[in-house]
Amino acid sequence: MKLTDADLGVFIEKVLKLPPGKRQEYLRQVGYLIERLEKKINDDSSFKVLRFTKTGSLTKGTVLRPKDGFGVDADVAVDLDLSEATKDDVDLLHNTIRKLLIAVYPQKKDGDFAVQPRTLGIHFHDSGLDVDLVPIVPIPAQPGYGWQPSSQGDTPVKTSVKGQLHFIRTRSDKDSRYRPLVRLLKRWRNYQELEKLRSFTIELILAALLDKNGAPDSLEDGLQRFFLYIAQSELKEPIWFPENGTVSKLPADPVVVLDPVNGENNVTRRLQEAERKEVVAKATTAWETISAASWKGGKGDTVELWKQVFGRSFVIEE
């Protein structure tokens, strides 16, 4: 039997989404953090920080409910008052943010900060919220753009945080199922242990299918369209968007999905050939499994097949 949006909505509400009110609670905590940081830089101009922008899945409305005691991650872009010449000095970028955080939260210990190539994280014990602060070095010649450290320690990446948020918002405005589909596919990705398939990549593939084919008729159709596209294209078809303008040269990576705010940034460059094949294989299996489930007459048999795709916690009844 095919599952309705109401059926899949039970799984989304009970298992995937944060409990009622929790997203707004976390957003308020992030807002309070930003207010405290802004007050400090307004009172003391020695801190080389210009502004803060909420970003990531919590802001986009696609965050998943945490599992196994892990907290929720929130992302905040931090525009620094530094010259472009400093964009490669990751230690300087992190220490600039850390200095401000310690000034506002002097009780924080070294263990409360998590340093990664792209972010400086801070953990709040009471709520379990983890905030990843992403340093951005503005590009004066291109307002709204800046240099962001690479998550792999490579050369910095030119980005526009507000541009990316606007891109996602335009697609979710066109299709009310866009955000639920992102959540479902992030869950599939996590259950299938496809670590290198980034959430942003999922969002962009869904956006490309939406641009090309319009909104799907149901959540099940949207999932099947995503899985079938990957199975048939084998992720060998480059993806880019009208926002990229004219694309004259594509990278030679196994998978190419261009960042809509920067046509020179392939957001799938981390996917190597073996990983491409793994994503294709698991997407193909998912398509075949859900297709088989749609022909089952009984609810129990249908749900058992869906559990192979999304895990044992998959439910369609309250």
C-alpha cells in the first residue's frame, strides 16, 4: 500500500521533529547568546567581530530530533573585522571568536570548546545545545560574501550565508513538502550510515528536482523521485542552478553539485568514487524497497519494508 502524507507525518512528528516548542526554545537560546555577544562588542570595540547570522538546520527548520543523549547543533556565522589576508589563518579566526566567548562566559572551560577546521563550538550543559560558530572573513568588493574555512582544512571557500538561506527559503516556499522531505532523507542518510552525503547536498538535489519537475504529489512520491534520480543518474550528472548563471567549467570530481551562491564551489567534492557507488546502491535499494511496499496489501507488510529504509523506529500510527 502507498503511504499518505498523514501516515508519514506521524513518523515525522513522533520521531524526526523536535518535541513541540523545543525548536523555538533552542532558537531563543541562540538569540540570547547572540544578544550577549553583540552587547560585548558594542561596549568594547577591541573585539574584531562585526555581526552574527543564524544558519544551519535549526534555522532552516529541518533539524532532526537528537538521539542517544546527543544534543542539538545550532550554527551561527560570525563575520569578523579582519582583512582578507587573514582568511587562511584558521587559528587566528578561531581565537578571535574564542576571546569574545570567554569575555562573555568566563566560567567556560577548555573542554566546553570544540575546535574543528570550519567551526569553533561551544557546549551549553543545561540545555544540551551545541552552538557551532563559523568564522567568516568578509570580501569588501562583494558585499554579502565572505571567506569560510574549509571543513577539510583545504583553502577557504567563498560563500554567502544569507544567499544560501534565501535559496532554501525560495524552494521551501514553492513546495510545502520540501522541508519534510529533507528531514526524511536526512534520517535515511543517517540510518544507512552515508556519512559523506551532506545535508546541504540532500537539500540541493531536492531543489534541482523541484526546479525541473515541480512539486511532488506526495511525500512518498518525493522520496521515490529522489531515490530514482540517484539510481538512474548514478550521480554522474552535474547539478547547478539558475542562481549560478553561466557555468563554463565544471570540476572533475566524481560527483558535482554546485553551490548556488558560488559556482566554483562543488559541495560534493568530498564524495569519492567508492562513496558515490555506495550512495547510488543504497538509493537504488531504497527505491526498490518502497516500490515493493506500495504493492503490498497489508499495512504490517508495508511498514516492515519501510523499516528497512528508515530503521526500526519507523511508525505510521499514533
